[in-house]
Amino acid sequence: MSNIPGDLKYTSSHEWVREESENIITIGITDFAQEQLGDVVFVDLPEEGTEVTAGDSIAVVESVKAASDIYAPATGTVIEINETLVDSPELVNEDPYENGWFFKIQLAEGEAAEDLMDAESYQDQCSD
């Protein structure tokens, strides 16, 4: 069974979202997603300063099985990327919720990460 922390929010495309402050969120992929992908071998991250719209494909994760897009869960600006993943993409498999995070977004004014699933809803999605 995958680890699904109760303090995070989730998208239907298997990104997790941690609210760092009122308008900054951190994004990664879930334990379920990394298990489905298998060994991650490459991560293509967005550039800092990139403006994104909720639903945009803004990063790519490649594994021995497949390549998958990573989507912006909210509208805003990428303010930080996890450069450690460039040299150590295996962190996505080893520690998806801490050291394996992908990027941080400063939410656009009036934007919120409220339309995301809670852990229970995400668990239900993964069980289907």
C-alpha cells in the first residue's frame, strides 16, 4: 500500500501539494505514482520564474518504464526548483515527499490550492 500523508493535497494526475505558506506551495509526485513509474532515471524541471497556469504540463519525469508529464496544480510563478533531482533523480523513488520534491510555486493573486483532493479522496482514486 502506498504512503499517502494526511497533511498534503493531491491532484488526479498524482502530484502532491504542500502549502508552505498562504501563497507558496511545494509540488512532487506521490508514492503511488513513483511506484507505478519504477526507477526514475531523469527529471526535466521548469525554469525559475516560469509563469504557469493550473493544468499546464511544466515538467517531465522519466523512468525505466515511461515518461510522464508533471502538471501545475495551480496558477502562479515557479520560484524554486529542486536542482538536486538533476544529479540524483532516484530521490523521487527513495523519498517522494521530502527530498524528492520538484518545484515551488508562488500562487497568483486570488489563486488558491483549494480544489485539490484530501488524502482520503486520493486513496479512493488509487483504489479504483
